[in-house]
Amino acid sequence: MADKRLLHLTLVEAKDVIACDKGKSSDPYCQISLLDPKTNKSFESNKSKTKKKTLNPKWDESYMFGKKGASLDTKFQPLLEIMMYDADMMSSEQMGKVVVNLNTIDQVGNEVDAWYDLQPTEKAPNVTGSVHLKLKYSSPLLTSMPVDMNSPPLVCDDLASGEKPNEFHVMLIRATGLKVMDKNLLSKGGSSDPLVTMNIGSDKKSSTCKKKNLSPVWEESFVFDTSSKTEVLKVVVDDYDMGSGNDFMGQFTIGELGQYEDRKEVRKWFDLKEKDGKEPEGDIGSVLIAFRWVHNPDKVAPIDQPIDLSRPVFDCEDGDYAKDPNELVIFLIQAYKIKIMDSAGLGGLLSSAAKGGSTDPFFEFNIGEGDKVKSTVKKKNLNPEFNEQFRLPMRVNSGKLTISCSDYDMGSGNDFIGKNDADLTDLSDRKEKRKWFTLLGDKGEEDGYVLVGLKWVFNPELLSPVDQPINWEEPSFKLNDNLEEANPNELNILLIKAYGLKVMDKNMFSKGGSSDPLISFKIGDEVVKSTTKKKTLAPEWNEKFSLPVKSSTAKVTIVCDDHDMASGNDFMGQFDVLMGDFSGRKEVRKWFALGGEDGVVGADIGHVLVAFKWIFNPDRLNPTDIPPDYNDPIFEVIDADMSQAPNELHIFLIKAWGLKVMDKNMFSKGGSSDPLFTMSIGEEKMKSTTKKKTLEPEWNEKFAIPVKSNSAILNCVMDDYDMASGNDFMGKFSINVGDLANRCESRMWHPLCSENGEHNADIGSVLLATRWVFNPDRLSPVDAPVDFEDPVLSAVDGRPNEGANQLVVCLIKGHGLKVMDKNMFSKGGSSDPMCLLQLDETEKKKSSIQKKNLNPVWREEFEWRIEKESDSFGGVLNVVVDDYDMASGNDFMGKFQIKLSDLNDRVEHREWHALCGEDGVEGADIGHVLVASRLVHNKEYGRPDTPEPEPVVVELTDLQKRLKKCQDGFDGASLNLSKLELAEVPGEIYQLGDKMSSLNMRGNQIGELKSEFVTFLPLLSVLNLSKNVFSFLPDTIGSLSCLTRLVISDNQLSSLPIDLFAMPKITEIYAERNFIREIPRGISVALKLVKLMLSDNQISVVPEECSELPSLVSLDLRNNPLNEELIPQKVRRIYDSTILHVSKGSRRGLVSRALKVRTMVEENRERQMRLFAEQELAAEKASRGKRL
């Protein structure tokens, strides 16, 4: 047994320890222990001598640790604790302690000589002094030492480096730090008897057993014959025990061998893991092995040799190349390296290391649901040769042939070995394909190989009625169809006959058998069935059916079953047809091949001859085909202000028709239902009354749901009410609220669809009227302008010209949150809201809990340090609102996101955020949260104010640096080119055009946008061109269809092109401090424009069209020579609201704190009137001068 690794410790002295006795002295001694870092239990302990009446004791005592139970050979060392006491006759008093993590000291064997300060304990909170220790290991930690690549040598030669490797050499060298499995009975510690087992696939090899050794040395070599790149080497360490069986100690896996194709030797330590492959809680040992994958020409496997298509000969003739193939011929040649399934004798049962064994393999081939064909059984053979042929009928190329291998066992049943699928798609050339297939076990492991030849041929003996021309006259299928009616509504079906069906009822005492076929046609929930034809595999029906169907997207499913009254029908095959195939309104008559339950057509399991025709049948007309009457009944809804954004959806549930029967009569045909209609937007849900026993209910009931988002979806569900067993689903449909943006009533029949959203057979329709309007009673604090001064966001941008490194967020308040805790004996209720905030994957931060409040006020700030400074970020701040509940756990109330890309302008953003459901979709109003957020540069996190000089290095140009940061940090999506003194747009940015969504070129000398700018940057959503020298913008800028924000402040523009406002997604335009003289005519096309900032220009007139902008919230026209009295009334309200809450300082993130609202409005108006008067006076003087 190898010498154990020991720790030599010398307790030298201590100084300035605390005085515990009245004479201002102490009697110190030390208790020295090695502790388990998880449990703090002591492995070993020693006690020093007591030094009387001194505060600077000297010991010079040495101790040896590692002999009595502590293991020092592992990567995770124990803790060394020195607890100092003041000796007393009655009891000892703690004076402090020193804890040394032995992982942090030198592991090679060099002495550590150091002073350690005494730390307080629970019983000694006030301590002073330090302890002098000397520490040294008796030998190095093996896993910390460099691996010797030459000792012992791994002897293996690569005899043909250009050939495929086929021999994997492994040397098991040694292990260290293994677990104690056999503990001492009367003392601490113990030992183990390690034994190592290695396997690649079914090839298993075992080492010798090293008795009573936790650091065994083997230096044993093994060879595995394998050429597969996907194989893995699994190494298991067990504690050998003859009586009770081996005990698991640890394992590791060397990944797919393909990564070692370079033929180089690998020698390294591998840490042991648990049985499930997970990392252990501590160190359970390491194993040093060396391995190399080489080529041995004497061991070239059959699977690595070129395939000879001439030996053995595949004797298979193609009957007629002019005719379509109808038969797949399979040539089973040989198998190789089949998995051992029958262990060798009794020894295989008693020892996990037993070698040898055999298998009795046979193969099965099948296509889809077709019958299987089996090979003969090859007894006790892992590399059997078969040379057997099989034939399967196959008219349609099914795409795959399933090849499976099993071990034959008459007594206990066959055992599965592995399988694979052969791709048949490349057999269309009618040539033989011969290939080795890997047999994959249940867990995807490679359990052998098989060589198979395949050929798709024509066999005249397989011709059948399916191959004959179809008779279109017999039986006749003539139907009247009014082609003037554009929309067919009835599918007519003529079931003629079937051929070649599967035998389902086999004869008991002879081969063969028969079936009792029955055909079903199904569209959605509508089903019609044929009669049952007894004991035939080629039945004839000539039966007609019809199904109501209007949707061209519907699917008809045809299923063939074997009828069995006792045990239930047995599936024989099926196929699907789409209604779109019959849109020509002509008869379709053809043979359809039956496929499996997965819909895949494989081997021939039967064909069905069916005729289809989709027609218009006037007898199928119903109320849903008549345009709805908007006056019967009348839906009176008031839209209080068309200039305000809609905030309330009104719903008028009128009636339904043609609903499904859900409650069938017990003793007669037919039945009825109890329809109940439910409408929901997000978490907001409303229900109609229940109409008893009717399939054509009338409600005439009205509902109203608060909703502001045009992306909301109104989900409607029809149920059959059942108090006892629960409601039964009858159908559903949905309405996009955005489709109601014209504010007019929409009244129409909505067809119900199935639970998966498909429109198949008619299962009913609902007549529903909807209108989206503005209701002033729904206004709330969320609709009022945001006050940037209450509270003030404390964030300060310490270095505006440098990248941001801190996100500051103020959670201000919430409004209109959901009731989560309902009152028990009355309506209403409350909630206990709290917020969880998480920036990307960082730690979550929690707000306080606001008890019993649906309109909580937090006013709490949160900060996140961003390690990597940047001018452009792309992360996300996730905010979740929960209802706090100590007992049952918090309940979800809603969530929203703040994208950091929206904060890259470095100004404060303060806005109400609508809460979404758990799916992230904004539906009905379930509450809003007011949040202020800003990205800043915090000097405390950034560089020092006086940075040290950096070494001179060759750097990229500023433009190259910005382009590199854009590609590396933001995947080309966000580019900052501000303050680079550019005279024109650099052509290098066009290479990022298919990714770039944000471009900042502020503070340059650019005066023109060329046509290629629009061509190569079509996905731009944010464009900043402020502080340049633009005198005009090209009309082609309107082609930036994705642009939402445009900043063109501080330029020399005299006008704005109308194409700028025609961009479909533009929401914000900043054009302050230019020379713009007028707002262009036709501005009303900007339907989504929210902000138009035009202060400090030369605008004298505000056109009436500005009042027609439906989404405009902020309009800044300060410091322009205009007469405010002539501003349209609606625009005036927006303008007043803007100047109340926005100043030059607030646009830069500095909120005004000094002026009152009334004073600010009056002063602004006086200044504008003064400018207007001065302009009139100047104009009058100029005209007088001309007359003189």
C-alpha cells in the first residue's frame, strides 16, 4: 500500500492575544482540528500545552495529521481549525480561532510559514492577536502535478496513419483520493479494494483488484477493437467484495472517440462522478489513464472494407423497366459484432467481470404497417452470414424500411438487440444499393452492424385491379351542382370497393384468414360509416354518403377497420384527403393506398376505390349563409370621443345556429345541448347565461371589456353546460381586436372550430356584434401625463461621453391590479402585491409587499452594475408582479419587460407598463405599473479619474473599433458612430445591413444620405442623425419601413419631406433646433406617430391636419414664431400637456424642479406672443422701407 499523504504542522507562537484574567493576562492553549467542510465534524484533533500568564505565548510544537482518518489525497481538502482557549480550573474560555482552508496552501510540498489573525466566535466576539503557523505536506497532491507523458510508456504503434483507426489502446496507470468503502470497526478511517472495469459497447475489460488501497497503482494495458467514431469508453471503479457483491465507488466517460482521430496520445486525470453521471458533492477520487486510437492492418473490420457488389451475387431481375416498380427485394448478407445477449455459463451470473458469451441473432424487415419478414436464426454467432432474400410489395416509395435484430429465446421470449431504418428514397433508379447499417439499442448505443442489399423492381405477378384503368361510368356518380354559387357546401362520397386488405382474423388450424372490413369517413366530428362486408379482403360497397363542409382547409380522414362486436374494431389502415383537392367541383375517382396510423404509406396493406365531388346543395343553406341584419336587433353603443384612443370593447352576443348534440337521447336518435358562451381577453373573462336543451340558442346579451391594446385577442368558447361532470367543449373562435380599429360595429357569423383550431365539418356558428370605443369612465391615472418630478430619479450620468455601466430603476406605483384574495361573504377583495425584478440572468431583486392594495405605491429604487461598459445594450429587465402569500406560495398577477435597447439614449424613461399574462401576451387590462429607468455611467464602477498611462500599442481606428464592438457585442444589431467627425456615411456599415436595427451617427459632419443608405439598411428601427450639417432629407427616406424613432435635431433643415410621415411604423420624430418653416401637408398619414418634437424652429402655422393624428401624445412647438390662439383645439391640448411636462432639461434627462405648472405655461405663452409681435413689427418696417 502506498504511503499516505500527511500534513506536518508546527504551532510556533502567538502575539497580542486578549487578556482574559484579572491580572491582564491569560493562560492560552490551542485545540487543533481537521474538520469536514460540509458538516464541521472533526476528522482528527490535537491539543497544545498551556502557556501560563502570557499574551505572547511560544509553543514550537509539531503535529502530524492524516494518519487517523482524514484523507489528504483528494482535491477538496479539509479545514484546519486552531481554537485558542484560556485555561481555567473550572472551565476554559474561548479567545478566538483561526480557520485555514487547506485547498489554498501549497499542494506540492513546500513549507508555508505565515501569521494568521484570530477571528471572533459566538462565545468570544471581541478578540485580538494572531498565530504563527508552519504547514507542509509530506508529498505533492498527485492531481496537481504535471503528468509525465513517458512513464510508464503507452506501447502502441500506428502502422498506417492514413487509414481509419480501428484499435483503441488504454493504459490504466493509477488512482488517488478514492472513497473509504470498508470502514474500521473500532477506529476512524478505513480502506477499499478498488477494481476498474472498462467497456466500449459490449466489449468489457477488467483490471486486477488492489487490496486495501485508496491510492492504487495498476499500470495495466488494454486494447479495444473499434472503428466507430460514436463509441464511448466508460470507466467504472468498484470496491471488490466476493460475498455481497461489488460496491460502486465512481465512474467517468471518455466522450465519442471521433474527437481523438488525430492519433495523438492523451494522458490525464479524470475525476470520478456519481452513478447518474452528475458531479458529486465532494471529491470521490481521480483516475489517471493514457489512451491512443491507432490503425492495425491486421484488424480491419468488415464494415471498414470496401463493399463488393459482385460477391455474393444479388440474383434479382426487374420484370419490366417500362412499368412502375411494385416490389422491394431485400438481400440480407451478413452481420458483424452483434451484442452479447447470453453470458458465458454460471460465471457470467456471479462476476461482473466475466468475459465471453454469445447470441442467437435473427433479423426482421417491415415497411410501415405491413407484414414482417424474418430471417433464419444463427445459433451462437456474433458475426453470422445469412445470404437470404426477402420480398415486400411496395407500389409507393414509403421512404424507409425498418431493420431490427433480436436474440432468439424459445423459453423466455426473444430479446431486442437493435434496429435502424434504411432510406429507400434513392432506389428510384432501380439499381441495387448495398450498405452496412448500424444497429442502435434502446438508448441509442451501437450494438452491431448488418450488411443489406436493396432493389426496387417490377414484378408482374403482383399486378392487381389497382393497376387497371378506372371505370368512370360504373357505378354512376351523377350529381346536380349549381356552379353559379361560388361556395360549395356539401361533399358527396361514393365508396366503390377495396382490394388487398390485411388479414385480421387468422385461421386457427391453417394458414391464411380473412377480415370484416368497415369504412368510416370523418370531417371533424362528423362521421359516416359504410356497412360491414363479412369475410372478404376485396369487398364491394357501391354506397353513397354526404357530409356538410364549407372550408377548403378541412381534411377528410378515411379509416378502414376490421369489425369485431366483442373486442372492438381493429385498425386496418387509413388515408387523408384535403378539401382543397376538390375545389374544381369535378368528380375525383381513384384508388387510395392505405397507410399506418401515423398516416405514412408503407408496404401494400390495401387500397380503396372512392369517388368524391364537392357541390353546392341548396338544401344545406342555413341562417349563417344570409348576411346579418344590423337593425335586428339594434346594438346601441356610444363612442364618446373619436379623437381619443379606444379603451373599451363592447360585445353583443345575439344567437347561435347548428350547434353539436352533446347530450344524446338514451332511447332514440338525436339529442340536445345546454350551450354556454365564454369570452375572454387575457385574464378578463365573461360568461353568458346557459340556454337549456337547444341547438339554436338566442341570447341578445351585451358585455363590455376594458382593452386598449390593438394586439389583444378576444377568445370565444362554446361549451355544453354540465353541473355534475363539468362542461364539454363544443367549439371556439377568436377575434383580433386590432381588426376593429375603424371604431365601427362588426356583425358577422363566426364558424366554430375544433380544439386544435382547425375548421373541418360544420359544428355550428355564432352571430356576434362587436365595437371598440372610447369610454371616458374608463380613464385612470394611467391615461394622465407622467410627472417626472414625483419622485425624482436619483441617477446621475457621471461620464455622458463614456459607455454606460449602471442601470437605475425606480419602481413608483401600480394601478388597477387584479383581485387575488376574494372576500368570503361579499363581492370584491384585494391583493398583497410585490414585484420581482431581474436583469437578464442576474440575481432577482424584490420590492416591498404592499398589503391589501390594488393601487400600491412603492417609490423604491434598484440598481444593477453592468460589468461590460457599452454605448448600446440589448438586454432585458423582466418585472413580475405577484400576490404575496406566506402559506400557499405567491400567485402570479402579471409581468412586463423593459428592453435596454430602448434606454441607450441615456435619458430617463418614465412610463406606465401594461401587465401581460404568463404567455407574455397583452390582453384585457389587468393592471399597470409606473416605472422610471435610465442607463448611466457611474464613476465608482468606471475607470479612475486619473488613469495610469497605458503602454503604447497599435490600435484600430475609432471607426474600426466601433464596427468591431457592434459585431462582437451586439451581433451587428446596434452601431454607435457618434462624434467621429465623419463627412459622409461610411460604406463599411452596409455589410451589416441585414442585421442592423439601431444606428447612432450623432455629432458628425455628414450632410447627405445617399440612395444606397436606404437600400442596404432596410431593417433600421432607430436612427440618430442629430448635430450634423443636413440641409435636406431625401424623399427615399420613406422607404425605411421599419423605422420607429428618428432624431434629426441640431441640423440645418428648412423642411421635412412628407414621405417621412408616411413610414408605417414611425412613432417618434425629434427635429429641434433647425430652420424648419412649416409642418408639411398630408401629415395625417402618420397613424402611429406619438411624439413630434419641433421646438426652436421657424414654424408660424400649425395645420388642422395635426388634430387628425390618432396616436399623437406629445407635440413640442416652443420657441417658434406662431400664434398660439390659432392652434387647433385638439392640438392645443396636446401642446399644453407637452410643455407642462417636457422642457429642454427633461429631454436630456434633467427634470425641472423649480417652476410651477401655471407659471411655466404663462411664461411660455408670453414669450411666444413677444416673438410674434417682433416679427410683425419687422415686417412692417421692411414694407415701409420699400415704399420710401
